[in-house]
Amino acid sequence: MNGTGIIIAIFGQVVEVEFADQQPNLHDLLFLQSDPSIKFEVFGTAGSSSYYCLLLSENSKLQRGDSVVNTGEPIKVPVGPEVLSRIMNVFGDPQDGGDPIKTKNRRPIMSSGVEYDEVLVPSKVLETGIKAIDFFSPLLLGGRVGLFGGAGVGKTILLTEVIHNVVVLANNNDVSIFTGVGERIREGQELYETLKESNVLPSVALVFGQMGENPAVRFKTALTGLSLAEYFRDEEKRNVLFFIDNIFRFAQAGYELSTLMNTIPGEGGYQATLASEMAQFHERLVSTKNASITSMEAVYVPSDDVTDYGVQSVFPYLDSSVVLSRAVYQEGRFPAIDFLSSTSSALSREIVGDEHYSAYIDAQSLLKRALTLERIVSLIGESELPASDQVVYKRARLLKSYMTQSFFVTESQTGRKAEYVKRDDTISDVKDILDGRYDTAEPERLLYVGSLKKQAETSPSPILSPQQAVKTSSTSDESEINKEKPVQS
């Protein structure tokens, strides 16, 4: 132990402790001498020999004059293969009702990251089986992706589906770390049960700091998850899939701590240290020459305002951004992704290839042209558009309908059978839509289908019959395409 102190003031979750002899270091872990379960972390100086400490436990047992013991080291969590299939809190204590997690090593949750010459720039696409993501916002193996959206538009469901497709279906040697920061514990329980039923829990470790915890615990929970990911990357040399739900709650917890400390706020009312906190967090989520960390971060957008400073602080560190739209959600199209707002640094000919890149450019151009026609259609109707504009508007509707998809994790709620769609199949289907192969089909026929080619081969009622497919694909005149009768559903 490295000295004792006396509590001289209590300000809610902030406790002022005075040390008469040996002074503590920043981030040292303290505990109450009369009750070791009550823990604190040194946050900053309050005077020549007094320090502000963040309370990491409940404060009903505290009073002025209590003795506090300094452990002389920061918060450390157990790391090793033993943490897989387990749920822990910020201190590494089990939360699944199991035995204490015993490992050979413990790792501090604070870290400075890796050296620049060890960082590896991601350049390989990670397939998810979700059409809208793989086509419009492909993920990079070892990259970072953000799922942006307001309340109730499907961020957690989309994140869980990616976990299912990448972790459950792949069944490889990768390790997954799920960190729940400030979200509902019910969702964490459902995820735990899903992973258990899928027999992939032995390759997943979960860390939770739900919304009922105090801000200091929620803030540190994200760092605990990082420490586990860094261990498997650096020591075990295994690729890591890092999921965090929700990174905005991490920023929000820092804001609450800043308010408790009475510090001067920065831009947008957030803490002045938000930019540096986000930078320190993301610089640890990097891939090295030995192994990679691929991170997926759900980002809550308050009041659907993407310009919120807390949301904007995440953007600079992402390789891919998937933006969920409430307008799309209200139209009944899931996943409710805004294709024109979602981006990815993987969309280059060198990474995704010429075929995908060209199809993406054509699809974006089509959607932008259709967007300018929507107001005209709302006023005078689609039938009043010129023939060429009708073709554009129809193909855009077909493309939007095709990008809907049934998820494995929601099969029990929707009753629709899910399908994993390969990226190559998605690209091929989009090219067929853009080339007019499905101009005679009604957009509703493409809702919640998987691969169109697979559907045509296996379904008793394909969207297009072979004769219609040949006729449509051989038609070169836009006006002739519009004269074709739609296929009866």
C-alpha cells in the first residue's frame, strides 16, 4: 500500500481526500479502509496535499473523516483466455453469476497505445452479409465503423446482426469483445442468450456498465473493454472484433464528470477535453503487424441532430459511417440506412475492385437524380414525369426495395426467414437493377428478398420469368421499357 488519506469533503460522486504523507499518482485506485468494496480513483488535484477522487461505488456509507487507502496502482482487470464466455464489470468482477475470474495476468485499463511504426493500415474488406452495408459502406478488416442513428431506428439490432453474421457464421479463430456503455442491461442479457444459443460464447468476452451506473463507472467501462482487446491483439496475436454500444454514452459520461468537477465547458456545452478523450480512445483501436482490431461503434444521435458536437467528435476516427434515417424507418424499410449519407474509405478501385466501385458510382448517381424528382412526384404524380425520368425514378425505388433485408436476430419477431447475401451477389444484383433487367417488376416484389439470382433459381414464383428477363435485358430504348406491363405478384 502507498499511504492513507482522510476524506475531507463529499460532493455527490466526487470525494476530496487529503494525504498527509505519501502523495498518490493520477488514476491511482483507492478504497475505504473500513469497507474495501468502496473504491475511488484519483482524478485531479484540489490543493497542495488534497485530491479530487471519483467514487466508483455507492456513497451511502461515506462520511467525512473516513480513512482511505491507496493501492498505488491504477484499475487493473483480468486478461487471458479465461475471460472468454464471461461477463465482467469495470473492475473485472463477474456479472454472470459464475465463479470469480482467475487469470495469470491483470492489465491496467489506462494505456498509451502502440508505436506508429507498428500500426498497419487496413486494406481488406470484411464481408457482413448485409446488402446495404456491404455495398454502400463496406467495412475494412482492422478498420473502424460507426452506426449513427437516433432513438429506436435500429442501431443495436444492426450491431447484433453484424455480430451474428461475422462471429456466429464465420466460426473462426477471431475473438470478440462486446462493451456495453450506458445502455439497457436487458439488451445485454438478450445478446448473452443469443451468443449462448449460437455456441459462440466461448470466443466472446462481454463488459457492461449499464445506464444505472454512475458516470465514472460508465466512462471507465469503455477503457476496460479496450484493455481486453489490446491483450488479445498484442499477447495472443489474434484478430479482435470490438463492439461498443454506445460510444456517445462514453462522451456523455465524460460530460457528466466534467459537470461534477465544475470545469469550464467547451464547444456545444460538452467538456473541454472531449476531443482528446476521443483521440486517446480511438488511437488504441488500431491494427498492428501481428493482429487487427476491427471496431464497430453504435453512436446515438440526440434529437436526430448529426451536427451535435458529441456526435461530430466521433467522425474523424472512422473508416466507415453507416447513417440510419428516421424517415427511411418510417417508410418501413429495414435496415433504415440513408445511402447518400453513409460513406466508407474502402470505396476505391484498389480495395473493392472496379466492378463494385463502378456499380456504387452509378447507384449513387441514380439515387441523387431520383431525389430531385421526389418533390415533383409528390405534387403531380409519377405518371406525369417524362419517360426517361420515370425510368430513373422506378429504378431508384427498385434499388431501395432491394436493399431491405430480414435479419437472423429478428426472425422470431418478423416471421421472415433471413438470408446471408454475399457481397459479389449484391453487386451483381445491383448491376442488373441499374441495367434495367427488373424494370417490369413492381418495387414491392423486391422487399425483403435475399439474392435476386438465388430467388429466381429457387422460388416457385420468381420476380421475373426467364422470358421477361431476356426481353427486358435486350431492350435498349427507355420508352419501350416503360411500355412493359408490370409482373403480377
